[in-house]
Amino acid sequence: MSSATGTPFLNTRPNTRLLSIDVLRGLTVAFMILVNNNGNNDLAYRALNHSLWNGFTPTDLVFPTFLFIMGISMVLSFSAHRAKATSNIVMLTSIGRRFALLIFFGLVVNGFPYFHLDTLRIYGVLQRIAVCYLLAALLQLVTDRIAPRVVLFFAAVIGYWVLLRFVPVPGHGIPGRDFPLLDHDINLVAWLDRHIFPHRLFEKTRDPEGLLSDIPAFASTILGLLAGAWIKQARPAGQKLMGLFGAGIALAVAGLLWSESFPINKKLWTSSYVLYAGGLSILLLAVAYYLIEVRQLRGRWTYPLLVFGTNAITAYVISELLSSAVAVFKVNQTQSFQVYVYSHYFIHLGTPAIGSLIYSLLFVAVCYVPAWLLYRKRIFIKL
């Protein structure tokens, strides 16, 4: 846990905290909480649900954007530590501690409130964040050079494509020849997860945060490392923005083109998804950087996003625990608290989809309260 005084602000030194990063992180976490807690997933707007399989919705942008921002923050944070001459031993200890805490709270979120250890899900959002954080932190600790990151990025996205496109799935054959490419259950990712953690997968026969798909998720984090290195350079703001906009458009277009043969798929975190979502994340960063760092458009509109952005993981954990609590607490024999509240009050507020959205917004507001109390007391919990 760490505490500080004063609102984060832009400093001319490259290793300082950027307000635009905190604001974009806060927007990402707030939207993550929103889409994870629809009043009714079946009746909610399609944009507020993940794609069922191949395809893309705004909700599918949340997770890769968070990993992308984590990569940017890592570059700026490590630069600050190097400026203070922090030893590698201290850095490694901090990295290991944070990795362990993320894994621990990921398991807590998965098990709450009953903790059935025989079926406890091992994979999860926080677990994926932990793995990507560990790999990116070690990479950042070893070298500041751009070339190794670019090589690793292309090795991850191309290597993952080779695995899913050409490697035979035991007992089924070669993808695209013996069974449809990216079949729901007959794919290398699902096959491997069923053999590692049977009876512990989120979707029974597969898991959206499976082991093998950590490879392309790491690639999404590397994009953040590259963007952070670009922002940190002593260049004119206009040149930085042109670079960000150009890279964002190029990656998004490349992702769309690749999706013609290797579909965009969030649950498998396909390589085309890495490129497309990564491009959109870079464009979001460019807009935030332009508005907040260049135009200096700051004020009341940034405050709630800073509240979420400076305690992002904490806010997410609170939201997940609260979501589980309202889902398991029974108002009567057939309805949970969440179902009862939505069906008795929110479903009647306009259309069912509008009612679902209002429920989601209220849920975000409830989660905002503890995050706001922490922010007021200048308490920033680093998970």
C-alpha cells in the first residue's frame, strides 16, 4: 500500500506520472465494472456483452486495453525507480510480491463466498494480469531496448497463430482441415486447459483466460511497453501524437485484414484480436494524451476517472466480490438479490435493455464509493 498527497499532474520530466494514463485506466476499469454487471445479460445491449465467439464488441476492448495501460505504466514506473537508483533485488522482490498478490486475490474472487476447493477455478482475469505483469516486468528489468520487445511481440502473435492454425489437436487432427478452425471446443487452447485443470474451467469445456492464450495477452502488454517508451521520449507532443495515431490505425487495419483468415476472437485472444484491439487502445491513448496533456482539458470530468484509475485493481476486486454477493444472496427460494432487484424495479424503466443499463450504472456508482474514500485519504493500494 502506498499513499501520496496531491492530485497526479503532468511534469515535464519523462519519468513522472501522466494524468492521461490514470484517466484512461479509470475509464477502462469503470467500463469493465459496467459490462461485468448487467442487470440481465440476455436483455442488455449487445455492445455491453462480450462476443459469443468470433467477432468484436466494445466490451471486448476492455481487457486488452487494461493490459496495454499496464505496460505503459510499467515503463514510466521503472524509469522513476532507475532515477532513484533502486536495486534490481528490491525491484525483483516488489515484482514477486505483486505477482503473488494478484494470484491470491484472483483465487479469492473465483472462490468467494463458498470456496469449494475441489472445483475452484484457477484461471481468471487477475491471474492473467499477474502472468502478463510478471513477464513484462522481467522484460523491462532486463532491457530498455525496443528491438527485443518488437521481436517478442511478433514472435508471440505469429507463434500463437501457428499453434492454433497448424498444430494438430490430439484425437481430432489439423485445424481447418479435419475440423473447423477455431471450433468452440476442438482447439488447442481448450484441449490443453481440459487436461491441466479439468472441472475447473469457467465455461466447463474451455476457459477465456486459459494458459496458452496468455501468450497473445502478453503481446498486448508488450504494445503498452512500446507505447510507453514512445511517450517517454523527448519528442514534440505533435510528433508523439502522429506516431500514436499512425500506429493505432495501422494495427487496427492489420487486425481486420488478418481476421479474414484468422478471426477476431476475444475468448481465444487470437492474434488478429491482439492487433485490432491494440490499435484501438493506442487510438484511445492518443485521444486521452491530446485532450489531457496537450490541450490541458482537466477538471471535474477527470476526477471520477482518477478515483477509479488510481486504485484500479482494488476497485475491480470490490466489484467482483459485490457481484458474487448479490448473485448468491437469496431474496426468496428462486431469486437472487440481483435477479429480484432487476426484475422488480429496473426492468420497468423504459425497455429491458435500458433497465439493465441503469442497473449497471448504479452498480458502478456503488463501487465508486469505497474507491472515492480511498482516494480522499490518499491511499493507493498497489495490487
